[in-house]
Amino acid sequence: MDSYSLLYSTSHRTGLLSGFQRLRSQGTMCDVVLEAGGVSFPCHRALLASSSEYFWALFGETTAERLARSISLPALTPEGLDAILDFLYSGWLSISTPTLPVVLEAARYLQVETAVSICERFMTDGLNAENCCCYANLAEYHALSDALEAANQTIAIEMGTLLQDGRDDLLRLNIQSLMAVLDADEIPGVKEAELIKLALDWLDENGPLPLLKSNLLLSRLRFGLVAPSDLTDLSHAHRAMATPLIRSQLTRAMEYHMLGSAQPSRQSKQSTLRASPNGVLLVGGGSSPDWPEQQMLAFDRRSRKFSSLSSSIPLRLRNHCACSVGGFLFVIGGEEVKEGYEDGKKSVTVATSKQVWRYDPRFDRWEPVESMLERREQFTCCVVEDAIYAIGGRHTRPDGNTHASVASVEFYDMATGAWRRGATMPRPLYGHASAVLDNNIYVSGGLPGNHGGSNHGDNQEDHRESSREVLCWDLKGKVWEKRASMSIARFSHRLATANGHIYALLGMYEPFCDIEKYDSQSDHWTRLRPLLIGSFNYGMASTPSGNLLVFGGRRWSDGQEVIVKSVLEYDTKTDRWREICQLPRPLTGTECTLLPLPD
């Protein structure tokens, strides 16, 4: 059998279309005329049938139009038909925002799916605050799922701008898009009351709607984010709010506000902020370890930008703990630093606190909750199943110059709003770290026993007694059990849980920057890549993706302590460190937690 070659020419296909376009422009060999809006378009039946499912069916063997010289298309505009014919003859589709509706209508009607896809991509790529509502309506009408989803997301993100400058566009929005937007978990910079007013105005503009549809729309509002004083008025704000379903939701929202200490453990979508879950909150700390500030900084991991919260911590604290439960921030214990006057001179007093403060970002409100059973600083706290555990630490003795460390453990019961005793550790401990893995609490390092010393607890001689020991408490049991010790004795260090492992980061006065990882299955620690910069007294957060973030801290440089501004990220999957940005100013002694915050 003779061999042969099969070669392909791309220029032939291009030339074929160019030839048809030339014949069309000259009106040569055209065998059918399409009419739309009084405008005639001479065309070639064969090219139309080969390019469009609509024309393939229209020119079939059994149709009356197969031999017709002229075909009227009254559903199309001349502009839309002309654009699609140009596309069929050249492969180029001319679209702009004003012509998109008629071009898309023609592409859909004539079943030119390639042109429909191009229109959808044009919409998705060009979404902004000015066109997102229009594009959402177009996408919903023509069942373009990808463009519809993208438009709905853009409306949610741009809602703040739209409520000011594009309210009429919002009132013309299709109900499916409005429901999708009101389902969104992120609507930056918009209060729930504004969304409620929008929904009611939309019902007035587009109603009356069947009861089922108005209920479906209004049930997506989060009435738990509305102040109790405003909830009563809402039931009379609109006739659609008086339905049994919506009244029951308003009642549940009012009941939520009356839960008191149990609110964090009784969260639902109705009371969850429409805010990014990517936020890290930096609580306290300052540019001096001796004079902490009351500020709180929010860090957005996506933009890598910081912003200061308008609200401040009620007390000036150091060596405190911070954690979040159910979208609430808890600031616990620590040393309260006060400025006063003694003998006519300024003086600073430091006292160990057992106070606990709760911050509700929904209403920017601080309130004290039940205090701990014991005063604690340089202790650790962690959250297990909506309970906050405070472990170890120390407090100032009555003489005011020395400390007493404790082995006690207590936990805050959200249901009752009270602190209860937990399993006591084998020995007093402070400057340790803790983490939760599989609902077990792990504690590592620290200084055991009672030690005298200054109120700083930073004297370097104490480091000789730092512990390598690791303890584990299964909450179902009554005792702490030993686990494999760390390879390095650590004090004032950090533990973090990520991807099923526990990571130990360096503490105070460690000669190297080594970190290590604990595997609970094998009960074994493994050394990992050291930090880029050796520091201590830094803030740390573990992200949902499993990466660790380290904020600021102190380090030694030429025999002096330096407060740093660096923000480091550790990728636990690749064992790599990198500096991702810098703090607005040097910061040490801050505590970090993940907390959704309104913009």
C-alpha cells in the first residue's frame, strides 16, 4: 500500500470565510434575503445552515421556508442580526455595552452558541458597579449561569456603591439575583437595615408578589444583625413582614438578643456578619513592651492591608489572651497597666487581672462577662466546642514585687456564663503555649513551679529552667498525660494547629530560630525550616488554609532589643517562610485571632 500524507491548511478556512464575506458584500450568488426591522440582508443559504441550528432547521427539506427567497425575522433588530451575520461570515463579533442586549438576543434566537459564549465572556470580564445589575438581568433572562453568578457576586461586593448611586438599577433587578445577593456571606460596608429597606422597596416597585415569593426573598435577610430596638418596628414596616414565616424569624432574632452569655454558642446564619472570614484581628500590644496600647488592628489576608478599628480594648493590657467564639471576641486576664501619680510624679502600676471582656463586632459593643476564678497573666487559652479554657499562668503576690504561678485550669461555660474548674496540671506553669488537636488540649514548654522575679518575667536566668515537656488533656478524662517532649526547651513561645499537626514556634531567648512539628499519631516531633528572623513576643495566627502568620515581635540586634514590623507567612505544606508585608508601625505583645469584621 502506497504511503501518503494528510496536511491541513488554516489559511484555507480563513480564505473560505473571506470569500463568502466578499460575495455577500457584492450581493453575488446570494440565494436568500433576511429581513429585520425593515432592513434586508442578502445571504447565502448554505453558510447560514452550516453555522446555525436555527437556519439548519429552517431550511430543512420539509419546511415552507426552504425555497423562500425572503424570510422575515420580526423578533430581531437590524443591529443584532447584522452583528450575528458579520460573525457567521468573518468569525468576528462586534459588541459594546449598549449593543450587547440586541446582539445576545439575536445569538440566542438564531442558536449561534459560539456567539452566545462570546457575549457571556464579554459580560463576565467587564463587570463593574455601573453594569452589574443590567448584566445580571440579561444573564438571568438568557440562562447564562456563569455570567449570572459573576454578576450577582459583583452586586454583593459593590452594594455600598449601588445603594448610593445605582438604587434604581437595584430596584429593577430580577428576583433570582436579588435573592442570591441577600444570600451572600460578604456584602462589605452595608448594614443589614439597609438591605431590609432595599428588599421592601423592591417589593413595592415590583409587587404585589405571591406570598411564597415574598417569603423566599425576605427570609434571606439576617434579622439577628438588627438592633433589638429596631426589630419591633420591622414587623409593622411592610405588609410582607406580617406573614407567619417572617414574624417567626423576627421573634427568633429577638430571642437571640436575649440569650446573653449564650449568644456565641447559639450562632446561626441569621446572626452571622456578612463579612470576610479572611480577617485576622490583632488585639493590644504596642511599640513598647512596658506600655501596651488599647488599639485593635484588622489584617486582610487577601489585600495584605491593615486597618485600625474605631473601637479600643477597655483596659491597657499585656500578657493577656484573646480568642474568638461564634463571631465574638474575648479578651481575658493579663496584666492591667495603669498610669497614675505618686508624690506628685507620674507612676505606672501593674496588676494581674481576672477580668474578661466580650466584644460584639455586629454592634461595636464591649461588655464585661463573668471574671475568671483566678487572676492570670502569661497563661494560655484555647477554645474547644464553644468553651474557653484558661490554663496555668501566674499572678502578683500581695507584696507586689513577686509572682506566684498556678497549675489550675478553668473553662468558661457559654450556656451558664460561668467559669468552672477543669483538670489541674501536674505542676504550676507559666510562659507555656497551648493548641487544640482532635478536641484534645496540648500544652508545651514554659517555666514550672513558683519563681520570684520582676513583674516583667523577662529575666534571662529563668530561661535555664524552661521546659521541653508536652502535656495532653483528653477532655473526657480527668488528668493530664505526658507526650513526647519537644527537642528544644521553650518559654513564651507559640503553638499552632494546621493540617492535622501541631507546630511549635520559637520563644524568648532561644539561640536559634528552629521550629518543629508534632504528629499525634506517632507521638513524634520533627525539626522544620527555621524562621527568617529570630523574634519573640510576637503575635501569631493559623489561617484556614493551614498557613501560619507571625506579626511583629522583639529581637536582639547589636546587644539591644528592637521592635520589628515584619509580617511573616509560613507555608506548612512546602515548609517555606516568606515576608509578605509590614505592620504600619513596630508592634510587640499583640494577641491574634481570626474574626469576621464589618468593613
